[in-house]
Amino acid sequence: MVVVLVGAGAGAFVLVRPDRTAAAGQARPVPPTAPVARADLAQTTRADGTLGYDGTMSVPAAPGGGVATWLPTPGTVVHLGERVYSVNNRPVPLFHGDTPLWRDLAEGVDDGPDVRELRDNLRALGFGADLADSAHFSSAVGDAVQRWQHSIGVAETRTVRPGEVVVASSDLRVVEVRATLGGALPPVVATASGTARVVTVNLGVAQQGLAKVGAAVRVLLPTGTATPGKVASVGTVATAVPNDPSSAGNDGNNSNDAVRATVPVRVTLDQPDAAGTLDGAPVSVEFTSDVHRGVLAVPLVALLAMPDGDYAVDVVETDPAGGWHTRRVVVRLGFFATGQVEVAAAGLTEGMKVQVPAR
């Protein structure tokens, strides 16, 4: 008789399994088995994070102010060309770019990156298909501006002035509206974020090596499901935060200290829709700390602790008549991960079945 010792984190349990070295009768059912598999075994470390949206920005009011005549609601997603807000009944649409407008753009203005940005947006919105990539404000650009102004119902001046569009690097998601409908515009009309889903993890500096840009991770959502992601960035400046010894993100060192040092890690989701509309929700992120690829593996519960200190597995073999027997194989143990263990033995190959406890 052999006992099975199985670790369970906080403790262990012992399973008694009788030897079965002789062929069993045909009526005896085959015991539960698991395959000997060729697998990649990975050890993971879990850290707490927060699910949200990427980036933040303030939406400034148009120069000269005015009265807010239309405002978005928090959570609204504004796409290229769509209205961000309205002032004095004039829509202020969204343009994509990195250069805020600081001067009037019209024929005769000096070439510049703001003109190139205007041409790019007019092309993207379908009003300048014939416009080349250029920083020059030509009469063709004026024609395209006039067509765009006509489409949004504003005066066709052929000129674009600062404050008549909101410039952001991507589509926006409205986070907070600071203006009041019918009131004078405050300096900041609203705050917004990008639309990309991200998870932010404050990772202990002792675990910083777990997070490598581009590395695959697994994000555990509040819904109980998991979704794949990738490390997008790892901060370089550490911040002191209150220490929480019970936190999954704690590196386990200096647990008696009042604070610990962390670096921010941004994780993007491979399937953003899996997160739904959750914002600010707590999640867990599993970082891979070590991987052994293409090894023979069996479930941990298949191991038998032998009296001499070795470990073995019982290989279950069947015959054409429906009978079965077990063959005990002493194995060398390797890597442990996620309930599996790497094994090696001369009499063990991929595809064999090993006996496991009944559930």
C-alpha cells in the first residue's frame, strides 16, 4: 500500500491507494486516469489592479467663452468629427492630432504642423480626398473647410479658429462634465479619457522583473472570467504606498514596514469587449515568472510518495478484452505549476494514462 501526499497551499492531505499490480477482472471498472501530456508549465504571480480607460485629458473651453448650449453625459464616447460640446449653439467637434490650434487657419497663413493636421482631418472626414500630405493652406484646403463647415451647420468662413474644434490624439470617452447647460463655460468644460481599456497595477519593486513590455498576462475580471492581455508599459519612478500584507500584489518582503515602493504597470486587453463597461473595477493580473516548455507533465495528485523517499506514478494499461492493470513507474520530479508537475522516467511517454484519485 502506498500513500499519496498532496500539497494544498495551507496544508496537505493523505490519500491511501492500494497497489494494483495484477490484472483485474473484466467487470471491474477502470480507475480514474489523467494523460501524460507534453505541455508548457508556467509559474504565475498574481497582483491586484484596477480596470479603466487609457489616458486622461481636460477639454478646454473655446477662447472668449460663451454659453453652453449642449453638453455630453459622462460615459459618452466621442468619435472623430462628432460634437464634443456646443457653445452659443455652435457645435465644437473632435479632431485627431497632437497640436492644439493656436492661430486662425485660412489661405495665406504660414505653413505649419497645425495646417497639416487640419488637412489630415478633412481627408479622414471625407471632405478633402484630393488633398495631399502637406503643411500648406491652399485654396483647395479652403474649399474643403467650407464643405465641412456647411455639413455641421456653421458659417462657411473657410477659416478655422482656435476653440472651434477639440484636438485629441484619439477618440474620447467623457469622464466628467464641469460645465452647466445654459451657463457660462468654465475654463475646463469636461475631463475625458481615451477609449482603450487598460488595467493599472502598482507592482512592488521587488516584483518589477515580472513585468516586461509585450509579455502576455492573464486578467481575472470581477465577473469571474479571465481574459488575455499584454504589458504595455512599466513605470520607472517608484512611489511609496501603504503596505498591505494581505494584498496579492505585496511582494512579501518587509511586511512589517509601514510603506512599500511600487512602480505603475499598464496592461492592455487583447479582447477589450470582454471587460464590458466596467470602469474603476478591481481585477487581478497574473504575471508569468517562469516557464518550462515542452515537458512531460502529470497532475500533482497522480504522484505516489514511496517509502524510500522517491515518487512514482501508476500507469494504467488496458487490454483488448477490457481488462486493466497498473504498472508503477518511479519518476524524477522537475517543475511544479498550476496543479501539474514535470516528470521524467525511462518507462513514461506522452499519451500514457496515469491513475488519479476519484473525485
